[in-house]
Amino acid sequence: MQHYCAAFVIVFILLQGQLYAQESLTLLERKFAFHITNTSTEDILEKLVIDNDLFFSYNPDILPTEKYTFDFEAVTLGELLHKILPPDNFYVEVSDNQIIITKKEPEPLRISGQVTDADEQNPVPYASVTIGDESIGTMTNQDGRYDLVIPFRLRNSRINFRCLGYSEETIPLTDTTKTLNININPVSIKLREIEVRPVFPEQILKTFRQKIDENYEQEPQLMVTFYRETVTQDGIYLGVWEAVMEMLKTTYLSEVSDKVRFLKGRKREINPAHHNIKLKMQGGPWYINKLDVVKTMESFLSPEFEHLYEYKFDQPEMLNNRVTWVIRFNRKEDVDFPCFYGRLLFDSDTYALVGAEFSFDKKSLKINGETFIKREPTGIETRPEMVNYIVNYRLFNGKWQFYSAHSDVLFRIKQKKSFKTEYRSTTDVLVTQQYTFPRKARFGPEGVFRADDIFSDVIGPYDPDFWGNYNVIRPDEDLTNAIKNARLLPEDE
């Protein structure tokens, strides 16, 4: 049993990063013979993958339906792709040895707004904002604010707002919608106890494990994700690192590990005067994917470790207009093992785990403290103070899917005989779009993150217009102000 959540590690040394790049022109000008008869676009791409060691990233739903017959003794890859993917309708981008195919559309609709509590008028953080029945979406930040990019073809869709403890709200769009502020109503459940919960929490856990193959996706999914890391020192922002990633999520009963691949990213280091220690997160995108506790079967869900915990029911809540059981858990008093405490959210209809909030207690931090630190400079001593995690799943196409994860690690640095300086590292990942991984496609090794990669070393400088039509999480107000007030880094930093 591996506790991946304990494996977020922080590096205090300066490491030289390297961007693995290849001139895209070289790849597209590669010539080869190509002979096919009455073959679909998807099968042509599959043949290119198998015969030429190429790697494609695309949504199969956007591909043309025509079939082609080609008899080329020498054709460049660029020429062939132009024939099956007309330039007027498709973008073909190259990143390393990976070819990214997207469909051209008119300028998308861009909507901003704030989600607030209808009773208290307070912002609602981490609310899900999605487009109709599509997998496209984002979530609100700590201030309840969001930005949403809507493809032109979906401009007349409906926007869904969902958050635990609130009723779901659905708002129709028009072509002129630019700002959409919404109040969502808190929901209290007033049902008799026997109607909303089984007798024992352990029975829910047992049924949850039995139904994993029914409740969770059994086809590999290719997910477009937005990823962000921030670091603060004594409440002052030191840096923000962001990226769009692709995640290949294998099936929940598969022993094959998920993979995460870098597509594009940016960084901004802030308040350099406070950088008396250099912090870097090792393997951030790789590790946060391990917060999919259904797949990793963390200790509080595993039958092997269930005896270490006490489980108790809490007040049920509403999610997706469905009753959600809430189970709190803690270590048993006599247990000397790195345990978590927190709460689990189970859908009452399907017994699927739909969310988890969990933390290391003080005893576990003492036992596991050294696992968070990769290396310390001479004369520096560290002490973890808080380690919190959140993971959420969403219902899409009848299956519960990994949707978002959040980590929050706080520790102190001992300098001059005192643990005074406080560092805090927060990480978020959000699935903004997904689809079934194309048949026989290959998720190539180029750009794939590994456990020992330093995320901040493989991304470029900050660019406010960087994301284009990707959906991202809007920065919180404090972070936005910190970025505005920071100096720009030179291109080579």
C-alpha cells in the first residue's frame, strides 16, 4: 500500500531545468510512402501512429467522416495532414513529437461572473461551472468568481452551477451574454435518519468497493486539465506556476498508472526580496494525480487499513440535487500509523464516493514529516504544520469521473534557533474537458511528467494572454494583485 498523498515533496535546491523541444517544421516535413484505400481519418491517424512512431492528441468526435484513398511514394506529414484535415477547418500544432489537432471555430463566447450564497450573499468557492451535458467547464475561485470559455457551437447551451450543500442551478445562454452572476440556494435535508443513511458507515464502504466497476469509468479517458501551484512566505506570494496538461486516466480496475503530459505553461516569481530560501515542488503534476483516492485506494477506503479508523455519520448534504451521505473518520486512539482524518461523501443512490476531504493529524505529521522534504540546505531545519487534501468527482455520461484535486501544505523553517518563517504551498488541478481515449491511440513519452521532475523548471515566463481558448481557474483577488504588482522576469529565468 503506497501513500502517495504523503509523497508531495519540496525541494530547497536550485536545479537547472530543460525544455525538451524539437523544431515542428522538421517533423511536418518528414517524407514517407503512404498507401491506403477507402480509409477513415481516424484509421489514417492510427496508421501514422503505428508505422511512424508519432503521437496525436485529438477529440475523435471532431474528425471528418470522409474516407480517403492515397497512393503516395513520397509525401510529407504536413501535406498528408492537410489533405485529411483541411486547414480552413482544423489547427495542427506540434509539440515535441506530439501532434495536437483542434477544430477551428468562430471566436468563442467568454463569460465571467460570481457565484454567491442566496441567503448570506457570501461568495461560494470551488463551485462547478459546466456547459450543459458537455465535459467542458471550470470552477469558481476563493472569491466565488469564474471565467468560462464556451465554444461557438455551444453558444446557445445552458450553464450548470453545482456545489455541495446547494441546489443545482441551470441558466440558458444567449449570444450576447458576457456577465453572469448567480445566487445559489443552500439546501437542508429534513428527512428522518433511517431514510437517508444505512445502519453502519462500514457497510457504505463495503458497498462502495463492490460497485467501483459499475460507478467509475471503465474506458480510458483523455482529460485536459488546468494545473496551478502557488507558494507564499509568511503570507506573501513568492510565485505562481500554471499549465495546461493532458491526463491519460486508465480504468479504475487497471493496474496501469495514469500519465500526465505538459502542453503549455507559464510562471511568475513574485517579491524576490523575500526569497531567502528557494522552494521547488518535485513532481507536482504527477503526485496530485495520485489524489484520485478511488484509484489509489487510500488507507481510509481500503479494507486492509479500515481497522485503523473510526467512522461516524455526519449530517447528509445535497450534491447534484442528490442526497449525499457524509462520513467522518479519525484514527483509533491506540494506532501508531500515519493516518488521516476528514470526511467522505457518498452518493446515496449509487454508493459512489463523490468527494473526500482529508488531512494528516499531528501524530501523522510527526511520523511522516521527513517524507515531505526532498533536501534541506545546511543549517536549515523544517517542520510540517498542516497537510490538507481535497478531491472531487463528477457525474458525466452515467459514470463518476475524477474532476478536481487540491493540496495545501504548510511548514515552518527553523533559522536562528526558532521556527518562525512560515511557508505554504497550494496546488490545484481541474479537469476542463475530457473524452474517451481514441481506439488504439498511443500516449507518447514526450512531455510526460515523472515523479522526479521539477514543474517550475519546464515552463516559460508569465504571459497574461497565454491561455487562448483554454478554460482555467481564475486567480483569487490576492494572487491577481500580487501578479499585477510584481516585476516581469527576464526571458531566461
